[in-house]
Amino acid sequence: MLGLQESKHEDLVDDFAYEVDPFGHIPNGNRTDYLSRSQPPFFALMVQVAANAEGERAYQK
């Protein structure tokens, strides 16, 4: 997570948030055989890191 904060790649958080709506989770990849497997549960921590850097604006995205 520190690399995410250091490199300013918060767009990764936006991409993961986008995948939650259609799939209900963050799949391991975009191939159909990956849709049954999810990423490790780091999304909440990623949002928290983004919120610490951006403030409340991160939660509104």
C-alpha cells in the first residue's frame, strides 16, 4: 500500500471500485475463467490510503 501512496496511482483504486459493481467482487483478472476468484481483501486498505492522501474526496468517487 505504501507503493500505491508513493507512486500516486490512485486510479488503481478507481478501477477496483468499478469492478465491484458488475461482479460483486474484484476478480483476479478480466478473463472469464477468473471471475470465480477474487483478489486478496486489500481494497478497504487501498481506499483508506487514498483517503489519507486526498481527504474526503476519495470516498465520494
